Amino acid sequence: MLIRAGATDAPTLARELTAHSGLEDLRRTLHLQFGQRSTELKAHSALRSLKAVLARTPSSASRSLSRAADRLLADTHVFRELRVLSGLRTGGLQLRDADVVLLERVLGGEGMSPHIRLGMPADAGPEQISRLALTALRFWRSQAGRPTIDTATVQACACAARSCEALLAR
């Protein structure tokens, strides 16, 4: 079909096949979901490695450091965001399509900056960001509190609310 449509040489055919393969969408998704979270993911990995080393050298200092590492490792929100974003691909949440788009954005599926997460222009000021983050927080909490939705949707909405809380804390 691509050859009939005008891809007459190998480079053109290769470009067309790549465009149709979805490879660029995959690269973009991997960058947005993992590349932009690389600092948090590396820190988590380093803390896990530190805990392993501390476990091999027990002392009062190592136990104290291990407890401090445990406190830092307890915040697994970045992994919850990734799980929800992954689940969005399979569908099944009891949300309107427009709310699924908002959910993906607030969880960092389109970028990690507060402006992108809240769908605001890059020149929005801190007060505007706080005001919209608070509005979004209230919205996602209300969605999570709907009595007729399933557990997966409640968890996704609660995760979005936690993301909004993190935006407010900045």
C-alpha cells in the first residue's frame, strides 16, 4: 500500500513504515513517563541499594540511616502515577472521556511541569497555578468520593488528587 501511495525508494519507505509503526508514539510515551521522572527513579534505586549495603553492615549508625531511607522510600507516588497512566491505555475507568484526558495530564502523561499538568500557559504565575491546582484537587477528590464508581477509578482519582497536592506543595 505504501509503495502504491508513492514510497518509491528505500529511505522513503523506511520513513513511512516508521511513521505507521507507532514507534515515535512509544518513544514519546517512554520519555514522558520515565525520562522526565528519571531523577526520582534513580533516587529510589540508589536508596534501595543503600539499604542493601546498610543491611550487610549492621550498626546503630546504619540502622539510623536505614530508617531514614525507609521514610524516603515510603513515598511511592511516582510509581502510583506510572501504574495509573499504564492502566489508562487499557481503559475501563468509570470517567467521561474528557476527564480521562484531564487525568492523564495531571498525572504527568503529557509532561511534568505544573503548567503542563494543569493545562496552563507557561507564563502563568504561582498564584494562578495554586488556584487551579486547588480546584483540580477538589475535583479529583469529589470524583474519588463518588459512591457508584469502581475501585480502580477511585484509586486513579485519589492518585490524581495526590498529584494536585504535590503541585500545591511546590
